[in-house]
Amino acid sequence: MSTITTAQNSARANSITLLDEAKAKTNLLGMTQAQLSDYFKSIGEKPFRATQVIKWIYQHGVTDFEQMTNLSKSLRDKLMFNACVTPPKVIHRQYSDDGTRKWVFEVTGGSLVETVLIPADDSKVDGRKTLCISSQVGCALDCSFCSTGKQGFERDLSAAEIIGQLWVANASYMSDDNDSLADIDHSAWENKVTNVVMMGMGEPLLNYDPVVGSMALMLSDHAYGLSKRRVTLSTSGVVPKMYELAQDIDVALAISLHAPNDELRNELVPINKKYPLAELIAAAKHYVYDVNPRHKKHVTIEYVMLDGVNDSDAHAYELAALLEGLPSKINLIPFNPFPHAPYDKSSNNRIHAFSNILSQAGFVCTIRQTRGDDIDAACGQLVGQVADRTRRSAKWQQSIKDRSAI
Ligand code: SF4
């Protein structure tokens, strides 16, 4: 015989109702101005409320509607009942002696993704701090030198999970000594991240709408107000989406190139088989020249230096010829080996010789400084735990076992 009383049943029903309500709350984090205006219209409020709430969330770091004091009490109550501002859950954070910071987030579904903040060498002078943001859980593209690619792909991140990485990085400067967000002094809130690169886990152009919406918030004067030169999207070459991007938003563009000819790039960056170099360079020229041609732009070419693979003098001359006519800055990235990686890092002498050839050909060429060594934080080396839907992770583990058995 059941011993559950009517009162207990009623209490359980109430708690279920509350749980359902909590689940049904709309997360306002990551909504663009237009989406938030529509949201306020849908709950019978004036669309200008969107601007007020965006300012509270991104310029003051406020997630509690009760603290949004220029909203009426009735609107605050309505929002508390129907909505929330919820950044992704930080399960681990690590701060390096050189100022680099890394966060591991657990996103919906239990997978882990990483975000890294890297201060410039001279950040004490210009305060530049660059955040490398992930756009997907894992990556479907399987570039042969990339540890993220070896983990396979699970899913796209939501806009809240993307812009939330920036929100958390800024909050970290306020909350280091506090255990909860409630302890943060929002009146003293100051956004610290000065530059963003969409260059972490995933191919951002394959998660287009949430990425572009998040970048719009980064540029918006009501939200983060970053300059368009300080927000960079890095793509491995999803050519049709590059044309779409040129129409939709004006941000800096970086291309993960890594090889100066199709044969080698097909091996290192397999999406090249679908969109070969001629199409990729044409799309990059369109991005620079055809959209807003009065605005002087260039693309950044990312080139990872792999010993004996893509780092010869001949490759450097071939690269200079390929990029002729495309305003570019070339960033050479010393390879950061991961366990069982099939490549080695080029020597410093080789990297400098490669760089000299490009400089003599008239290109601005930089060599990325490795930062955050003690927390393994180089961009493009972000790892996490991905519930791989592509079985690539299992194949990679098997190939390691096969190699060890030889
Ligand atoms: S380099 Fe970028 S596009 Fe290629 S597998 Fe890694 S995360 Fe994906």
C-alpha cells in the first residue's frame, strides 16, 4: 500500500512544475540585438529593453535580473520567471605564470571544451589579451597535424556557449578571489579581453549562425564594442561560407593554409580536396577587395611548420608565388607536438630561413611565440573530451596501438 500522502503528492507536483519551468527558461546569453528585441516583443515588452539587457550582461557582467535596476520591478519578475543568463559551466581553470589562462567548460551533453587567453609579450605596455574561442565540440575536418581533429566531432556549440567563453574570461578578472558570481563587484566590472580569435576547437564556418551572431555581439557598442580588426575568424577554407561571411559581417579573416600546393594540402588539410587552393585564394581576394573596397584589409595566413614536410626553401618560394596579389600577413606556427603526433617541429633555424625568404619576397612574416607552456595552451592544440560521433577518435586510438605493436 502506498504511504504517499496527498500533501506529498502535491509537493511533488509543485516541484515537478518548478523543474519544468526551470528547464523552459530562455537563455538570453548569446542572443543578438534583433533576437532579443523579438524576445521582448514576444513577452509584451518594448524592444528597446534588448539594449538595456545587453548592456547589463556584457558591459556589467550581470546575470541576475534583480540587479538590472533600470528595468521595472514587474519586468524583472517576469524575466526571473521566464528567462536566465547562463554561461557555460567552468569545471577547471588554470592560470600560467606568463599570464596565460585556460578554462575547461562542460557543455550541455557532458563534453568538455577549452578556451585559452594569451597576453601579448608586451601586454604590460599595450594590455593586449587575446582569447582563442572554440566553436564546435571536436571538429569534423581531421587536419593531419591537429590534436582536436583526432578527437572526432560531436556537435556545434550554441551561441550562449560561444559568447559565454568570452563572458567567463572577462569575469575571471573579477571573480578570482570569489567563489560565486554573486560576489563580483559589478560596478567595477571592466572587460579585459582586447582581441578574440575564432581559432579554438572546431571549424567556425561550419557553425555559421551562432558564430556570426556571437561576433556581432563582440563588435556591438552595446555589448563588447571590440574593433573589427580585433575579432578574427580563422577558417581552413569552407569557400562558399567565406562569400557569405563577406556579406554578413566585417571581421578580420585568417586562413589555416599550411601548404603551398594542392597535393600537400590535400594531405594536411583534407577539406582542400573539396575546395582547392585556387578557389580558396579567389574567395580570400573577394573578402579583401570586393566587399567595402575602400577599407584596407589583409588576410592572415596561418602556416604550421612541420619538420621535413612543408618547411623547405622550395615550399617558401611556392608560398610566396601562391599569395602574390593577395594582401597577406604570414604567421608561422612552430608545431606543438601532441602524444603520438605523426610530425615533428621544424628547427628554429629552418623556421627563420623560411621566414627570411617570405620577408624578402615582400610579405610581413611573423613567428608565433609559444606561450603558456606550463599549461599546454597553444591555439590549435586545444583538447577536451568529445563524445565522438564520427568514430575517428576510436580509429586514431587503434592506429596508435597498431604502431606500438610494430
Ligand atoms: S586545424 Fe582546425 S579545421 Fe583542422 S581539424 Fe583542427 S580544429 Fe578542425
